[in-house]
Amino acid sequence: MTRPLKRSLTSRFSPPQLIALSFVLAIAVGSGLLLLPFSLQGGQRLDVLTAIFTATTALCVTGLKVIDPARTFSVTGQLILLLLIQLGGLGLITFGTVFALALRRRMKFSERMRLAQQVSAFDVGGVLGLIRKIFAYTLVIEGLGTLLLALRFVPQFGWEQGLYYSVVHAISAFNNAGFSLFPHSLQDYRSDLLVTLTMCALVILGGLGFLVQVNVVAHLLRRRPERLLIHSRLVLTTTLLLLLGGTLLIAAFEWNNPATLGTLPLGEKLLNSFVSSVMPRTGGFSTLNTELLRPATLFLMMFLMFVGASPGGAGGGIKTSTFAVIVGSAWSMVRSQGEMVAFHRRIEESTVLRAMTVGLLANALLVLMLLLMLAFNTSPRLDFSHLAFETVSAFSTVGLSMNATPDTNAAQRVLLIVLMYLGRIGPLTFALALRQRVKRQDVSYPPERDILIG
């Protein structure tokens, strides 16, 4: 008589549940480590809520901060933050897989399914090979970013501190974390092409999504190039349009603003307009004082933050492909085409419904959380624009701020923690994690067409 196989602890959870729980556990561990004395500089103290907020903003690669990490944390504490950023950017399950592969442990099919969901892969069978490529690719890109930044930081700060700053900012940028050891982010380097363009390149690559980058590299390097996936084409096209459109509009809105672009020469105006278009795509760094931007620019940035990065990348937002499918399906309906077509391929109705669901859940969550942020507000300095910008930034895991985070109270910080968490794992993933298994109904109800829309 054979004994029934015991299910492992992780196999009892669905992929969305495991992703959601792994982030909760990592936030708890990270918060505990940040509270320990060796993580803090001499004379510094950290309360529990601030530790949880800081661990969440690092793991969820956001970058909002209520304290200055360079002055609060020791080198050990800063390295813990850096580890959380790397874990959050690549995904906790991805890291666990790399260690399992290093130990030559075989992966079960259920574990491969969770991995595929973590990295937004299409093929469960090839997910392990994709994980190896992702890890190697990450190390190479972060290494190149470190070398480029070191060309500027080492002469400025010396070998030890310059290399340290280069590593921190390269990892933070590639993982779209927005963490900087400089008190004013990148504002002191707004005229520096090497620093600004290197950081922009790292943010763009980190936000594109690993599947897209692997597909593009395979397409370019092989003798018989692999075809670009429709997903890759959709992501690349949408990203390019958002970057160009954002750059032109920000330049137009801020061109004569003496507090931002108005006093800069032509080249720096264009450079900083481009940087300000890249960073809301969940990068989180800034070369301009966000609080001094005009209302139209702030609204545009909130839109760019809401769209965010791409599936499988380190950034948040509803994702470029989701936005493209929503817009494309709406345009198809306006033109009475009936179904969306992209690059001579029909987009399935289930994909359109999933995109619409993500967009609806994200909008509903933002409206609810902004309402609560306003209801709990006790600071006379924070008005609607401050709290709206902060809410969208937290949900989209961007980290850009109108210098409002330190003025928030405890209730508002709890709301921001929830927003960063939900924004990183995705509202749809969280909803699926809470879903109970429902028995399939064999009854098919007749359709109803007498419902007026619009």
C-alpha cells in the first residue's frame, strides 16, 4: 500500500497567493533587520512604522521616503535596503529559483507555473532557461551601469565612495527603485550627459520587461533571427510613443518656467525634458524640483506614472501592454471593427477583458485610496495636488514626490504602504490571491442584449 504524497507548504498556494505572501514575509523580515542597531548610524532611532514603510518602499522598488537613508542608515543598513531593492526588482520567487538551480534541485511543474507568473512568461516549459537568462542579464547590465557611473563618481568622490555610489545607483535605477544617496536625487547632475543618460538607459531597460529584452536580443543576434513577439512589438511601440510624447509635452509646458527649464540652455532643456519623461515610468529619480513644476506637467506625470512600465519588468503601473490593449480595443469599437487587431494579429477577447479588468481595478483602488488620504489629512501644507501625486506615485511604485511624504501622518503612511504593496504585486494578482475556488457551473444562461451602454 503506497502512502499518499505529502504536499509541500508552497504547493498549497496558487501562484498569485505565493507571490502576495512572499512579499509580505520579505517586508516583515526587512523591517526587522532595519530596526536592529547595526543598521542605523550612531544616535539614530527608527520606529516600527517607519521601518515597515522603508522596507516596503525598497522591496516594492518605489523610492518614497520619510527619512534620509544616507543619514539614517549605516553602510550595513544601506546594503540591506539594496538587497531588498534587488529582491523586489527581480522577484522573490526568481531569486529562490536561482538558488535552487545552483543546488541542482529539480523544479516541479507547480513551481514552474509560479515562476512563469512571476516573470510574466508565456511558456511554462521554458521558464527555467528564461530565469537563467534574466539573472545573467541583470548582472551584466547593472555591471555596465556601475562602470559608466564610476567614470563620473570615482573622480568626484574617490575610489571607495565613488564605486559604492555607482553600485547603489546602478542597482536602484535598473530596478526602477528611485533610491538615491544624494539629498536632491539627480538635481546636481541635470547638465551631466553621462550620469543622466546612463540612469535613463538603466530605468528604461529595467522597465521594459525581461521577456521583451530576451526576445529582442535573440531577434538581433541569431543567424536566423527569431520573430519579434506581438507582445514585444506592442511594448516597444507604446514605450517609444510615451517617451517621445512625454518629452515634447514636458518641454512645451515647462519651456518658460523660470523655476525649472526656463533658465537652462537649449541642450539642457531637451535633456531634462527627456529625463522627466523617463523617470515617471517608475524610475523615480528627478533632475528638476517636482514641487515647482506647473500643474499641467504634474498631471502629465501622473498619467505616465499610472501607465508605468511593462509586464515582467521591475516597474509598476497598469503596464504599457495593458494600456495599449485598452486604447486599441476602444479605438476598434469606435471604428466598428468589432475586434482589436495589432500588427496583423487579432487580440483575443480574454486578453481585452483582462486589460479592462486591470484598468478598472487600478482606477477604483486609486480613487478609494485618494479619498482616504484626503479624509485622514491633517497637514495644512498638503493639498489635493500633493496627495493625488503621492497616491499615484505609490501605487505605480515610482517614488517621485512633491516633497509631501515626510509631512504625512501615520494613517496616511499605512495607506501608502498598502498602495506600494498592491502596486508591486498588481491589483489583479491580489484579487486572484483572495479568490476562493468556485465549482464550475454547467448551466449556460441566455444572453441579455437590452442593456444600454454610453
